[in-house]
Amino acid sequence: MIGSCSKPRVSAYNFMKYLCASLVKTKNVIINSTEIVNKIFDYKRAAPNELQFLFEDIEFRTGIGNTVSYDISEGLNNLQTFGIIGKLNHDYYLIYLTDKEADDILSDCESVVKDMIMDLIAKCF
């Protein structure tokens, strides 16, 4: 029997894109690349079961004193490739989106996802 695979409701790339657009809307345009994975991981661990679908496409690996995510790093790299963010230095990214561009990105986002990301920002950023 062949198992079925389904596409996640929110891809890791879209999660990061929605997060960046939401950060712009809250006037936070600088991302600390060394802390973002830990903040998202801590939020995921505390999120109720009905919101866990948002993290289906994001894998985390925890070790002694650190948490890493190839999916988040890849999402940030893709956002940089498309000109949405740029590196300020080794530890920080700058989000280049205008308010209008952020609105356009968030217009494709489900309201439950928008609400969760705004909650994530309020608690972690």
C-alpha cells in the first residue's frame, strides 16, 4: 500500500514570508538571525494543538544549548534571494518590504495564520 502525502497548509517559506510582512506592519524591520529559530521554536512548543499545523513544514533540531532549523534558514535565504530581506551583517537581516507590499503578502494569508503570527510577534519580538 502506498501512503499519501499532503502538502502542508503553510510552507516554511510562506511562514517566514508572512512573519516578515507582519513584522513590517508592526514596524519591526530588523531580524536577529541568531535568535529567530529559538523564538519560533519556543512559541511552537507553547502553541495549542490546533495551531501546530503552522509548523508542519518546519523541522527543528535541538542540542545542548541550541536549536537549529534548516527550514527557517532556507526560508530566510530564499527571502534574501527574492529581495524581501537583506543581510546587515552576520547576525541581522533587514526587511525591505513597504507597508503596501506587506499588505499584499498578508492578503493571501488565512486569518488564523495572521492572528497566530501577530501573537508570535507580540510575545517574542
